[in-house]
Amino acid sequence: MTSPGRPRATAPDDAAASRSASAATQRSRSASAATRGRPRSRRAVTLVLAATVLAGLLVATQVPDPWGDIGGDVLYAVATYVLVALVLARVRPVVAGAVALVWCWAVEAAQATGLATAVNDAVPPAAWLLGSTFAVRDLVCYLGGVAAACAADAWAATRRRRTSG
């Protein structure tokens, strides 16, 4: 037992535990910084957005329903995710996914309340962004599209980290 005025000698086990805790803290900080990682390339994200919008327009206009409607909804969610990633280049994939999903579901809620119809009547091209009719299936499609985009972005972030350092 040590007296209050006298420092306790550090045992080898205590020193090893201290080094181990310090190393774990450093790894945690490194992992956190790596998760943020390099920002997405704005050029690449812009190209992905353009390709997604083009694919969405083709699917929505050329593929017969119900697959055209489902595919269009999924690609709408992917495009929303990519737009969020473009605007917020350093945001983590899960945050971009949450923002995109909230937007998609808010648009669907606007359809349920009739707000989307009112806007579409005043500005007909807005129908491409706001849709027209509420459908529960759309909520599921948005979730699937955002989840797929989030997973692809997280995979790409892992590749960016590997190539940068």
C-alpha cells in the first residue's frame, strides 16, 4: 500500500495496459478520420448523377409498369443520394443516405397531402421531381435505392482510402 504523498510504482502490467489503451484510442481516431477520408471527386459524382438521371428517365418512360414505375422510383432515390453526395462532398455515406431518404419520404408525404398536386398544377415540369400519387410501395423503393447507393458509396470510400494511403 502506498501513502497518499508518495507516487505508486507502475507495474509492468499497468504500463502495458496503458500503452494498449493509448494504441486503441489512436486506432479509433484513425478509423474515424479514415471514414471521413478523401472527399468524393465532384467530376465523378456529377457523371454518376447524369447517368442516373438519364437511366431514370429511360426506365420511367420506356419500361412498362409496374417495373418502369419501380425502377424509376429506385433510380429517383439513387439520384437524390448522389445529389446529396455532390453537394456535401465530405459527408459520410450513412448521413448522405439519411438525408436522401428523408427527402424522398417527404416528397411522398407531399403527395399524400395534395401539396405535390398543387405544385404540379402550377408548374407542370415539377411532376418529374414531386411525382403525383402517394403509394406505400414507393417508400420501399426509395429505401432500397438509397440503401444500394449508400452501400456503393461506402464501398467506393473504402477503395479511395486504400488507394490514398
